[in-house]
Amino acid sequence: MPVKKSYCVLCANSCGLDVTVEDNEMVKARGDREDPRSEGYTCRKALQIRYHQHHADRLLYPLKKVGDGFERISWEQATGEIAEKLGGIVAKHGPRSLALVGGGTVNCIAQGPFAAGLLRALGSQYRYNSLAQELTGRFWADGETFGGQNIHPTADSTNAGMVLMVGKNPMMSHHSPQARLVWKQFSKDPDKVLVVVDPRLSETAKLADIHLAIKPGTDALLMRAMISIVLREGWHDQAFIDEHVSDFDVIRPLFEDFDAEAAVAGCELDFDQVKEVCRLFTSRQSCHISDLGVLMSRHSTLVSYLESVFLSVTGRIDKIGGNRFPGGIGSRRQPSPDRPEPWRTVATDYPQITGLYPPNVIPEEILNDHPDRLRAIIVSAHNPLRSYADTTAYEEAFAKLDLVVTVDIAMTETAALSHYVLPAPTAYEKWDGPGMALYKPILEPEGEQLEEGEIFTRIADGLGLIPEIPDVLVEAAGSGDLQEYRKALATYLEDVPEAARRMPYILAKTLGPQLGSTHLASAWGRLRNLPPEIQEKMFQAILDQSARSELAGDPSSEAPEFPTLPTADGRIRLNVPEMTEWLKEIDPDLEKKALQKDQDEYPFIMSAGRHFDYNANTHMRDPAWNKGKTACTVIMHPIDAEKYQLRDKQMVKVITDAGEEVVELEIDPTTRQGYTMIPHGFGLSHQGKKYGANANRLAKSTHRDRIAGTPLHRYIPCRVEAFVEGTSA
């Protein structure tokens, strides 16, 4: 049986795979040892990728909602009717009535220019995706401190002597190359120190030299205390501050005049141990890593800001073994004169961050009487009714929309509520992949699926958004000579400069048929500004399937030259008014009162999003991939179980102010008392049957970060009761 090379689409790590194929079906998957990043490493989710590809809920044909069901229609009818309705809604209600949800994420990256291009062409800025429910608080903080929302100093753990890891469990969440191997090796090195901050004794915390079992929701309190300790003990890097930080004296009193001992006590941690962590961090090459455990907790954006303060005070930014800036930092970008001012959401008044808006606000942006409310949504490769907070609110909101179009590979919960459902191929049936490292298809589609690029091109064409394309450009594309096509395209753009705004569609209609893929045509287009010989080399690497190797690079161990940042004075800006005002609330007494609120009604804090080997994104719909294991449970400390007279493996009801779910109880001594966790990616419907608990049904959409709107999934007050058959759930 032939073995074909591809990659895993279930997370951003995109591990390389060797896939055994027989009769157009995946038989087996294993790690690709020749992959330059993963080198044969992968988790069990990737090994079960055939369940993502082959299952009963795959979409095969375009569908239109008729009554309570769907009927099969042609592509011509589907794209024609969608174009007509989209155009009518935007013409009547304006571009703010339209939003795109998804449109270019892990399992279909190549569609991005097409989906976002359609949104822009219709005049809307409202783009929502999963990145904006996870990382936009960090992006906002980076924009304020470093001058660019895309500038984030990344941990150089390869060269670090110490890693301070907060709210992250790479032994289960992976999200870095060869995660388990790397961190096991790191923990065994006698010259390295691993510190993990996590309420639970996680799989990674078990490897740590020091585990700080922090009280849930007190991360900002701990960060402020640690900065205070560093300054008070004189462990700060004054030379770094003087050279690279602006206005530090303005914020210094916020930390120096702070009761660090009381703050650490409020975190339910040992002060001497926290002090030792600070000493270790400032006495060796150290870096800081954080993840969703804090980015989706009580003080999301504030914690991201405090991380920058901590790294600046300790002088660990852009140092070997510290947190290093990405290459190519340029000057502050000036707003383009032809680009409109970024919108704020109409009902909730949230800003655009890295071109995205927080998904949490979508229900409110629909369920209002504002003349500019959302009326039409295109969903592509996303499942907001299971992926985003407050499923109940989403169900109510989507029912009010005039038009919902879903482009996807499966009949998801969102697709089931849509007016039109358009079938796309999986990543294994089309050209797609991480960045410019596109992989060729290893399977043939079994229905009438079209690449997302083709789907959006047809809709754009139906809306009259694509300029007239001359025959000479079509002929140049058909010649097979890409250099001839490059010259013809340049001439066309000189004659019709506005066509540059519709470039993905022009490439799709001309070069796409020649290459057999709109996504491949778009990839060529993204290289067209390079010198011809480099463009040709890079594109040939894609065709030869060697782009992954061409683009792979090792982190430099050379001392970096600190860049001139795109802030007003080229230095790190730590005096951020929104943050310093918020910081004043991070007081031990105020926090104690806040954390005790509603404790009688909701005595537990729940994290909605436990990572482990048996959960994945919502495209792993067939529960057979877990081989009958009861993968979805709520964990509870034995003392809590005894207190509430609950037993292991009993069905319990988890109740929050958003809703309730029934789930199996798992008694687990690794968690803290008063702290529970439910994994994400469950509560799915497969062949009409739900399996597992939907953690997002328990999360209120209004329970979110004040700056970025990220959901506070890792801090949800709840109670847990024995489930009695016949009661509501």
C-alpha cells in the first residue's frame, strides 16, 4: 500500500505524517521522520486522523435549508442565490450587517486571502475567529508596550537555563515541536530549572523542579508580587531599564509600594518559595512562557502586560535564553490613506485587534435593535456553536440572522442551523498547509466538494466584484510558462491598478485552472513580489514538496542586537494608562473580596478546556476515534468529593450562570480543592447523537476580558451536584 506524505491539521504544530492509503482511504498514519520540524514525533490525535477524514457526517454536496431539513442543489444555484442575498443585505443595511467567522485557520489555511478578500470587497471589517478568543489580549498588550500587535518576544527555551511556565501544559497541549520529548529532556538536565505555575499538578508540573499550585484567578496578583520582590531585593536589571524602557519611574511605585507578602498569601503560595523563583529567574538565562491558562483567566490582558513588565525589569528581553523578538521589526506603520479607520463593534464597543474581533460579542451584535446590527454571517471552517462561549446565546442569535452560510467539511452544529451549507475538501483532498509549505492532496474528494478558494471566487464573481480579465492574461496562464504569465499580470495591473485589490480571485480564474488549484495559484501570487529567480525556486519547492525543508530554520544562538521598536521613542513602553489603572485593583484585600463573590452558590472554579490525549477540535466528530474510552469527565479532588458525597464515575450535573451539563465525575488528586476541569471538544453531535459534555454551554459570553473580549474559560464559578435521572440538564 502506498505511503504518502502529509501533515496533521488538528493543531498549529502541523506535525508531518506518513499516511498509508488504499482505495482512496486512509488506513494508517504515523509520524514522518523526514519532516524537518517534527522528525517523526506526533501525538495520538494525529495517529487517529483517519477519523477526521472518514465519517458519516462528511459533506458531499451543496445544501439549502428547506423547512426543517436540507435539499441538495447545484453549485450554480448555491453560489448564485448566496451572491444575490448577500448583495441585497449589504445594499439595504450597509456593510456592518455582514461578518465572516473563520476563513483561514489550521485545517484550511490557504483559503484566508479568498474569505477575507470577499469580506473586504463588500466593505465589512467584521472578521471573527478562534485566535480572537485566545490571544488578542496579548496582541493588544504587545502593541502598547512594543509598538506592534504582531511583535511578541518568544521564549528561547532551547538556550535557557530556567523556564518559568505559567498556565501551560505542553505535555498534553503540545503546540511546540516535539513537545513531550523536549520537556522531558529539559526536566532531566541537572543544569536547568523548570518552574510551573498551575492550580493543578498537571502532566508538565509533575516534571517541574518547582510547582506553584496557585489559587485559580490570582495570576495577576502573583505577577505583581514577583515584580515587587525583584525590585525590593535589587535583582532588577537597571542597565537594561535605563537603555531600553521608557517612563519606568512612573510605574515603579505601583510595585515597590506593594505588599508582596500579602499578595502571595492571597495566591495561597509559600512566600519563600516564590522569592526563590524570582532569585533563580534573575540569576541565570531565563525565559517566561504563558498560555491559555492565564490568557483565558480573570485578568487576561493585564497578565500579558505584567509579563512584559516582569521581563523588562529582569532584563530578559531579546537575550539568549530569554524572550526574543521576531526578526524584521520595522518602524511604526502609518495608516494607509486608502484603508478606512478600524471599526469598533456596534453593540459592545470592542476594538479590532490584529484585524479580528472577539467572538464572544457576536450574540449581542445580532440580538439588538441597532440599525447596523449583524444580519448575515459567513462561517468557514469554524463551528461557533461548539467552539465559542455560550452555546445557548449563539443558538438564539443565529436563529435571528437573515442569512447564514457555512463552508465546511462536515455537518457541524453550526452547519445544521445554516441557510446554505457548502462542502469543502479536507486538507488531504486539496492543496493546503502551514504558511507557504503547502502539501499536495493525497486523496480524491468523494463528492462535489470545491476548494474554499474556488467557492469564494464564485461568490465574488456572482456579486460582480471581479474586474474584467483580458484574454491575453488567460492565454498567458494557459501557456504553462509562469514567467510569461508574470509579465502579462504586471501589464494588466499597470492598466487596471484597482485589480490588485481582487488579486486572489484574478489568480484563481486565470492561473487556477492551469495549476488545478485556486490555493496553489494564490501561493504563487504571494511570491510574485520576490525576484523572479527566487519566486521560481520557492514555488518549485512547493510543487516538489520540499518547501517545509526550505523554510525550516534553527533558532540562533548568537547575541541579538536590540531593535529599535516601533514605539514613539523606539523603546519599551510600560506606562500604559489602561493597564496601570487596572493594576490598582490588584490588591490583596480587593482580590479576596472579589474571589469570595457568589461562593455560596458556586463553590467551585471550573476550567472549561482541559487538554489531554483524548480531545481535539470539533472536526474529530466520530467518537470511535477514542476507542470507547470515557474521555469527557469533570475532575474533582477526593476531599471535595467526600464533602459533597459524590463518588468516582457517577454522573453529575455541573451548573453555572450560563447553563448546565451532565458529565461523568472523575476523582483526581492532582487537582486543587475547589477546582474542577472539563475538556474542550466534546458535546458534539454525530449521526444525530450527542456525546460528552459541551463545556461552552457552561460559559457566559459576557464573562470576558474588559480590553480584548477574550472569554474567561479558565475561571468559571460553578457547583457540582449528583445527577438524578429524569431531571433537566
